[in-house]
Amino acid sequence: MRRTKCLNRDRIQVYDGHDKTLHQRLTALRNEMRTRASTQSTELDAYLVTSYDEHMSDHLMESDERLKFLTGFTGTTGEAVVTTKSAALWVDARFYEQADFELNCDWRIFRSGEHPTISEWVLTELSPESRLGADPQLVPHSLWVSLERQLNSDYIKLIKIHRNLVDLVWGSRRPAPKLNSIKVQPLRFAGEHWEVKVNKLRSNLTAMRCDAMIVTSLTEVAYILNLRGSDIPYTPVFKAYLLVSNREIILYTNNTRKNMGLLNHLKSHSCHNEYCVQIKEYQDVLRDLRTLSQHWKRVLVPSAVVFDMGASEAIHSVLPRELVLDRPSPIIFLRAQKNEVEQQGMIKAHIRDGAAMCEVLSYLEERFIAGDHFTELSLAREVDRSRKIQDLSEGPSFKTIVAFGAHSAIPHYTPSNRTDFEITEYGTLLIDSGGQYQDGTTDVSRTIHLGEPHPDQIRAYTNVLIGMIRLSVLTFPENLKPAELDALARGPVWGEMNDYPHGTGHGIGSYSSVHESPISVAYTTKQRYSFKDGYFFSNEPGYYKKGEFGIRLENVLQVHDTGKVHPSGNKFLSFEDITLVPFEPKMIDRSLLSAPEIKWINDYNARIRQLVGDELKRKQKMEAFYWMMNKTRNIPEYRSEADYGAAGSVSLNFRVVALVLATIITNILFLG
């Protein structure tokens, strides 16, 4: 696909500023590919760079942002391949426009899941007997196997390169890895002792006839041991592997993290039974796997599932293939079904988070009317500040998105110094943000307008809201798959002959990752995993009109067991919104809403007034309280003739005429 910013660059490329720096890095990488000492073998014809660390993490510490360093791309997922003469990046459709802006003209950009795939492109760029190198610690095993199979058919070799070439280019400028302290998650927030969780995991391993499991996901290590950290931005985890067998538990992390509280929590002082945790150095994990596997008959190595990419190729390469059971981690399903303490913590966290959002939105409107100026970045800082002062706050759960005007039409756009827009009254303002609290994780999107919204924007907003409501009110049998619910939320947007290039929902953790398996509501990715009582996930339909405006609304829903049974014997489940942030009344066209939808909004607003209102009054945030009360005023559930006329209109002119006639008739009646 042709690059928008590169259409007029047909001659020799001339770079300056940041583009020149990125060009120099690409040249340096190609030099490393040709240097025999770097690869400890013959030179490479191509090199693969992923957006992962050793644990396939959703977010990365700065020292692991190799794809960003090389390409300039700041999105969360992507894969790049560099040959001696060309370079290409594959990104999710959500990030395509962002990548087009951020990358210089050395790069071609493709959408993940479309043609050409990585292997298809490599086969067109390289001749038989060529060599594609990659760091096996940073490539998911599933991706490695897929590439190897597809490339071998044309005799292109996929080579393990254990000295990362991007790190060699980065050199001394590469930031030092973070080794922050490890914190114990108190039982009053975790709700369950770590020994109980380990016992459940061992029961799962026994059922699968496994002697051991290597836990590679950082969020799973943190969950199973009731520990948290701050090595990685936005996700409260620490770099570590965990090995669990029937007889021992070994935590591989940096030994400098040891302290008396951690040793006491893990019972690590003297290990004489199967419920104590040995602590070893992080880099010992591969050596130990080689040694210990000689005594095992079967070991579970996590495979890719939904948002979790499973173990790296490096982990697989040290284990005999006949011992490996490649299956989804049982911890994913233990963690997703929150216990009663975690459920109550999530509810309380969302009440405080709702208060934080009311504070920042009321402040924005007040100061904007007073003449203050805001940009996307300055407002993002206000959103983060408002959350930071809440009780039990541990910072944002992802980088705050504030997108104004045309930027709001770019899904998951993130403001930067190079793109920062000033916010005015002439466009939609989309805010997508979330918080980490010791008792829960939040994720909420709201779209507002500081002026007078256009009728097209109002209609789009209302349709997105209708889609959100239709999913929220559903009662359904538990065997229904998440992908089968997607049409409910997308239906009103599809009715406008539009769609949005992201999922409608994703699982969400409890003081953990904001993207949590196994729930993904997206008709394009049909997963076989079903909802269960105690799951939490997001509901986030959207509407994007390229170059003009975007709408996204997002709530977190809790899954409930209704206590009723389907004729098939399956349980009936239902949802409850635990996000409590007002919608924008002037963006809602009441004439498009049914009476039940209006009732839902009124009931939702009543919960905000009660729960968030009490929190705002407790904190003596009365300006935010009155703003919230104004935004949650009751909507009349009856519809006037004027409403019916508006709902049936087929053009803007007709709607204007209907409104004018209604006004004239009203004036005649009152004046008469």
C-alpha cells in the first residue's frame, strides 16, 4: 500500500531531524546483519524485529522498546522485517494511520492479517537459500513455527540469533532495565492465599498429566503469587519466570529484589515442603529447564490464546519436543473468574474512578468557558492527575488517549509533541483512559463536545450508545460465545454502513493488565471460550469518519449468574455496568431511542448520582458533584409528535423544517 506522506518522494530520499536518525539506525542494523561477528555465523539476508519482550508483554519497559527504537512506531503491537534493500512493518488496523505518520519513507506498512503476510513478503524479497534471523527470546513460539513452516517450503532458513542486533545498534544509549522492588498484594485485595491458587494450578496440571509448568506471562506470575511490581509502565508486574511442579516452586527474578517481607510471604527461608518458593536468578531459567526436564515425563508450556502470545521460541528450544504439552495456561481461567473480594474491589475502584472522571470533565468545561486553553497533551495530564489523587491509586492502566477533531477519527491515536492539537469548540473530543488501583483496574471512554455538535455527530454518538446499551442489557445462556454477541453492539453502526476496526470488548484484570484473556468480543476473531460468573470485560463500540470525527464509548461490564437455567441445562448469565461516568446529553438524539433504552439511561444515571455522588460529597468535590447532577438529569420517557417527526426524517433539511414547525405551533399555542 502506498504511503500517504511518501507519494511525492520519487527521487533519492532526503531525511532530516528524527527521520534522519531513524534512517541511520536502519543503516546500522543492515551493517550488523552483514557482520559475521555479530551473528556468530554467516551474514543475514533479513532480520525480524517484534514488539515483544521475553514474556510477550502487552506493555514494555523502555529498554525493551526495540521496535520503537528502530522504526519510530509507538503503537503497542507490530512486527518488522529488514532486508539489505527494503524494510516493512506489519501493524494492527487500529494503528495503520499512526504508523504512516510516524515512520519515515524507508518503510512499507502492511496491515496484520491481510496480504501480504510476513512470510509472503519475505518470499518475494529473498531468493532461495537466504537467511532470516531473529532473537528467539522475543518471538512467540507460535509465530516462529508458522514462519518456519511457510519459509522452508522455499528453502529460506529461519535462524536463531542470540545476540540481539537492535541492542548492538542501540549500544550504550539503551536504557538500563528496571529492577524495582516487588510488593505483596494484601489478602484484603487478593481475596485468596497464594498457596490456594498454586494448589488449584497443580490440580489442573495433574488432570493434564503434567509434572510441571513454566509460567512465562508476567501478569500470571504476579497473580498466582499475590505479588505486584512496577518494572513495566501501566501494568503492575515485575520481570520473572515461575516454575511450578508437584514438589517445588521456583521464582526466577533478580536476587537484588529479595527482602524480608517477600521471603516471609513466599516462605522462602527454608524450603522443606511443596508450599515454599525458591528464588533464583532470572537468567538461570533456561539452564534449569534443560536440567529439570530430564526428570519429567510431561511439561506444560503455555500456548497462544486471545491476548496472551504464550511462551517464546527460546523456552521451547531448551525442552525436548516430546515432553512439551502446548496448551493455554490454566492460570488464565483461574484469574479471569474474580473471587468475591476481587469483585467488590473492582466495583469500588470504578466508583472512585467515576469520581475522578467527573472531576476532570467538570474542570475542563469550567475552565474552557472561562477562556483557558487546553491541548490534547495538557488535558491528558489533567486526566492522569485526577486519578492519581484517588484513594489506592497506582497510576494509569495505559497511556491516556485524548483525541480532538480529526484525531478522534483515528482509533487508539495517542497524542505526542509532534501531533498535539489545541482543543476548541469545533470538534469532538474523545478521552480513553483507565486507572490501576490496589483493588481493581478501570478502562473508560467518553466522547464530548465543547461547542454545538453537528447533527451527523449526534446521530453517530446516539447509534454508538444504542449499541452499547443493547449489549449491556442482554441475558443469555452461558454457552454463547463472545464473538456471537458482537453484532448487538455493531448493529446500529452497521446500519449507517460503517464499522469500527477494533474489538467491541476485551477481558480486564483486577489490579493487573487492562487487556486480559480469555474474553474478546470481536466477530473477526471467533474464540471458543465463554463468559463465566465473575468475569469482567469492556463494552466499547465506536464510529469513525476519517479526517472528520470519531466517537467511542466504553464501560466495563461484570458478568452475573442470574440463577435461572436454560432449557438445555446451561445457566443464564447477564451483565451489569460498573463504570459510572455520565454520557454527554447534548450528543444524544432522544428521538432515535426506544423507551427501554431511555429507561436504561435513566437507571444508569440514577446509579451515578447515588454512588459517585456520595463519593464526590465525601471528598467535598462539590463543583464536580453539581456538574455530575446536571449531566445525569432524567430524560422523559414519552415521545412527542416532534420526536416522531425527527425520528422519521430522511434528511437534515426535513429535520430542520420539522423543528421550525414545532416551534411555531408551540408559540401559537402559548401566545393564543
